[in-house]
Amino acid sequence: MTDTAASVRLPATALDGSADLGTAVEAARRSGSRVLPELLAKHLLRERGVPTPRGTAVVSPEEGRTAVGWLTAPYVLKVISPTVVHKSDLGGVRVGLADADEVAGEITAMEQRLQEAGHDVDGFLIEELAPAGQEIVVGAVREPGLGFVLMLGLGGVFVEVLRDVTFRLCPITRGDVVEMLGELRGRSLLDGVRGAPAADVDALVDVVVAIGGADGLLANLPPDVVEVDLNPVIVAPRGAAVVDARLVISRDPAPEAAVHRAPEPTDFCALLTPKTVAVVGASARGTTPANLYIRNLRAFGYHGDIYPVHPTADLIEGLPASRSLGETPTPVDYAYVAVAAASVPGTLAAADGRVRFAQVISSGFGETPEGADLERQLVAAAEQAGVRLLGPNCLGTHSPHGRVTFVDRSPSEPGSVGVISQSGGLSVDILRLGQERGLRFSGVVSLGNGADVSPAELLTHFLDDPATGVVALYLESLAEGRRVLDVLRSRPVDKPVVLLAGGRTASGARAALSHTGALAGNHLLWPALARQAGLVLVDTLSQLVDALLAFQQEALGTRSTGTDVVLFGNGGGTSVLATDALERVGLQVPNLPEETVAALRALGLPPGTSLVNPLDAPAWTLAVDDGQVAERILSAVLDTSSPAAVISHLNVGIIMSNTATAESDVMAGLIDSIARARDRSRHQSHHLLVLRSDGNPAVERHVQAYRERALQSGLPVFGELVDAASAAAALLLHERVQARRAQR
Ligand code: ADP
Ligand code: MG
């Protein structure tokens, strides 16, 4: 042993790759390190059938010489050090050493270099050189409430620079891995570019499933391990091997996993069609939100019993009041509770088995750190009293069928859209904007903090509810998203579920000890979750409402796995921009078949009408036969081809001023004839209508009236082509998801 090597100290866990994981975690914690020995990580991988290079740990040049005796050249030398995280950044990796002399020499040199730079050197790892190939990164981070999230991407030392990575929640399947690979910009590198041989993708898929699959490495790691970085996994023309493995443990020992009380399956009918409603918080003299609630309820035509609850008053809003939820004339289906936070637990405790659902509007609970304790008391009181709790910190429940609502001037016609919102304010926005754009609701429930009833539970209700055809979710918590994913995976689903997610910024990513931890931001996790759950993810409130409208109006099937769109309407530049917008959401405006062009030519349309897709028809063409020409044009297209969707767009101001002298209402004629063409091909292609305004108040009023007319005939109507493009993308995405589900 040389003098320098005498200073090397190698902990038992680093030497012995087969050391017990628990012992290794303890040893790391004692030494203040958060990274487990590479050799141990590789041992765990081999136990799961994942190939790693053969290797061993040594502490001196002499041991290095001996070790190479049972390894095959060339060799790789790596430092084992608690202070060196990214080894190659500090010269702690030498690749391609030819023989024992080179290994021994490099051990001496590397040790001296690193110690001079102030690093602790515990020893060295000598391993065989893996066959050359494409470097891939496979990683995972444990997220609270989510479990492990797996990352796959282009690997090597530039992972954070390239950021060509994609995520899935564990466990993952082979199908997930294939999909993930397809999402990488650099996917073609695996197929072999510029003369490089193709990589063994099957072997890579095997490795990823062995890591993140149902019984993979991740599923078997103790809770202390919070980050995993396998970078790189080298995928050769034959086989794949993990050549660097880092397991990172949490700063503090993992707490005992909280036992989640899985709620009994709940029948939410009493929530959405309550026979009795109690209102806590209305005043005998003033006007509180609870007074307004009673007035809205009556204005909305609620015909069950309303029981105001008040400690002293006898009459509230002209109704006899009860002293507590325990003293109402009959048991209560639904209680609306809007009193000071501190008195809410006591209010619910008094219910004592006589209230099925209580929606707590009051804030001052878990949404702030100071209220966390009170929220725990509230949940305990509700559980004790046998009440299912909605909220706290929410706004209410709207159900046209049950004639209950929490907003004034709310849409009373029952419909097929079910809405679950983690935000109260946003549920009102969805109601209001949705009403304007033609949505009709089967139910809207705001859950606020969601201390008891979860979005996932209500999702189950809406999926089972025959009146509901499409479900909207507004979520702010990935953990709730995980529960939604679990629901959607555990049962057959045919209804579309549209997700608007708040908190989609990169801020979820943290200063981490792994590449994966540094890259796993919420902006990447939400799309991963949506993809796995088969959710339609939208970016804005407006897109949410438009997607819901498309699903409400359109018959759904699994027919269209295509992405072809035919555009028809007036405005050349508008069509060009629309083509771009469609491309951005993954749809195309392809050339029409010869047969279609011939059929269009045979119509003898006025000059200036294009016979190619997009079908530009100037206002004078649209005026032919008082607008009936639209049916002939669309039928010519639909009789000879099957696009996934047809988007018709009408510039209302232009058409109206061009046809001002016409005897009949050309706009109405156009809408009716588009609707007839739609009726003939309803199960073949989707039909969307854009009614464009120029902002002039008079034109706006006309647009609103024509929009009503089009909605009546069943067409989904949008304000601009970009809106129709994203709604069409939503429809077609859902049908692709359905086709995928049908295959399983
Ligand atoms: P770092 O801590 O810097 O990530 P690695 O163990 O990943 O260190 O080694 C750095 C690089 O060296 C890897 O990205 C890979 O290209 C190469 N390498 C490491 N080990 C091997 C091996 N056994 N066979 C082939 N190449 C290797
Ligand atoms: Mg590495």
C-alpha cells in the first residue's frame, strides 16, 4: 500500500455491494451523506434482473491490480467519495483503462488530485467497460401523495441542458415506456442516425419496466429512498446496461406512512337532489351569504324543505328556524354551513347522525398553516357525527335537477356536464361562462380544501350518473390527481374527463441531488398524469368550456383515430391561420381526394371559391340559394371522404353586410344547411362551427342570436378558429384514448 492510499477509508457498505439496504441507509445517515454507495445500488439492480457492468471496490493501487485479474479489459475507474456527487465533473471517472498498470497508476493519480482538491476519498470502483451505445437516463423521484414518478430521457452529463425527458407515475407498463420513448425529441437517436447502429430498444424497455413496473425496483425500495438516478443506461445494439446508479435518501428518516381511511362508497344523490336542506349562518336581521343562499334556493325553484339553523332566532327569511342541526324537524340531506370557522366543528358535532352532507363554505382552515389544526378538528367532528363533509373553504353545489344552487341567475335547464372544482371561485366562472357559451349542467360541486369528500369520489359519482356525459375537473393538487388516476384505472370509463390544472409551473422542481429531482417540475407531471389517466388536459378556463361544449354537443365514438380536418368558410387569411392552429394541436388540413374535388367542381360554384382544403368560399358564394349552398358543398365533401372533423367558419359581420339586400336571412340559411349536412354524417365526422365577430356591438348581438340557433340544432359553436381547433383536438384525443382502452 502506498502512503497516500493508507489514508483511504472504505465503509463496509461501499465494499460489499450485497450489504443490507436498511444498514446502508443508517450508515449513510450517520456519516451525513444522502447518497447510497453505487455498488450497492447496482447490486439491487442486478437483483431485479437489470444488467450492470461487473465490478468491485478497492482501496489501493495494489488491490486494483488484483481486482482486474478477474475482470475483462478495458476497465473503468470511478472514485467512491461522499463529497463527490457528479464524479466526472471532478475528474473522478476514467474510462477505457487497458491493463493493471494503467489502473494502478490512475488510482494513485486520481486520489492525489481529488484529495488536493479537498475531497474525501473512500475508495475506488473498478468495473468493466459496457458496450458502446446510446446514453439514456432513467430516474425517479418520490412525490408526496403521488408515489414515485419515473423519468426517461436522453442521458449523459448534459441531461439538464437538453431537458429531453418525459415522466410517468409509477407503476408503469411496457406500453407506457414505448409511449414515453415516442415523446422524446431525440427518439431517432435510438434508431441509429448518421451510420450509427440501431439501439436495442426492447432491452431498454425491459430495464425501465424492471425499475418502474408493478413489482420493479422502485416498488420495493424503503420510503427513505426518495430519488433514483440511473444515468446513463447505455443501450447498445444488443442489450442495455446501467453504468451509473445513484440512490438518494431523504434528509430525515421517513415518517410512518399515514393510514388512509378509504371512505365507504358514497351515494351522492342526496347531495345533488336533496329532499331537505339546512342552512347554518343566516341572520334574522341582516343579509349574510347564508341569507342569500336561501333566497337563491327559492328563486331557483327548490321544492324540498329548508331549515334555517340559528341559536336564538325563531324566523329566518320567513322560515321557522331550528336551534341546531340536531333539532331540525326531519333529518337533513344537505347542510350549507357558513359561520365563523371556530364554531363549525361544534355545529357539525350537533348533527349527530342526522345530516348526510355538510358543505362548509367558511374559510380559515387548512388553507393557511394557522388553520390546519382547526381543519383536523372539523374532520374529526364530521366523522364523529356521521356527516360527509364538502370543503371547507368552498362555495357550494349547483344541481339543476335537484333545484339547488349557490349562485344567482344560474342556468336552470338540466344538462350533461358534471363539474368538480377544487376552487370555489372557478366553479362560478365555469357556471357563468359555460352558461353563456351553451353548457348545461348535471351538477357543479366545489370542494375547496377537500378535507373529506375528494374530487376522485365525486368523479366516481359522475361517471356512474346516467345524466352526466362529460366531466370537468379543476385540480390544484397532484395528489388529488393521483387519486383521480387510480379511479380511472380501476374501472371501465367511456365518458370524457377534461382537466384544468392549476399550479403547472416548473416550481415543483427543486435543488436535488439527482438529475431527475432537478427536472421533475409540476409542469411536466400534470401532462404525464393526464396522459396516463386518459384525461383531456386544457390550459385555460376558456378552453375548458369550449372542450366541454364540444363533448356536450357531439356524438362520441371510437371511430376517428384520424387527424384530418376539412376547413370551410369565408376568409382566406383566416383559413391559413386556422391551418397553423390545427397543426399546433396535432391536426392536419390535408388535400382532398380527386373524387371530392370533382364533386365540388360539379356544383358550379361562383368564381373565387377554392376547391381545395381549406375550402374558401367568399360571401357571394355563401349567399347562393340563401345559404343552402353550404349543405351541397359539405355533402360533396362528406359523400366522398371521411375527415375526422369538419370546421365551418362564418364571418358574421361580412356575410350580413354582403347579404343586407337579400330577401331572406342568409346567416340562418347557412347555419341550418350546415346542421343538415352534419345530421347526415354525424357518426362519420365531427362538426364544429365558428361564428366570428368583428367586435362591433351590433354584430356581437347577431352572433349571440345565431349562436343560439346553431346550439339549438346541436352544433358546438366557438368564437374563433383557434378555439375550435383545440376543441376538435380534445374530441379526437378522447376518441384515441377510447380506442386504446378498447384494445386493453
Ligand atoms: P458521473 O458521476 O459523472 O455521472 P458516471 O458513472 O456516470 O459518473 O460516469 C461518467 C460517464 O462515463 C458515463 O456517462 C459514461 O459515459 C461513462 N461510463 C461510466 N461507467 C462506464 C462503464 N462501466 N462502461 C462504459 N462507460 C461508462
Ligand atoms: Mg452518471
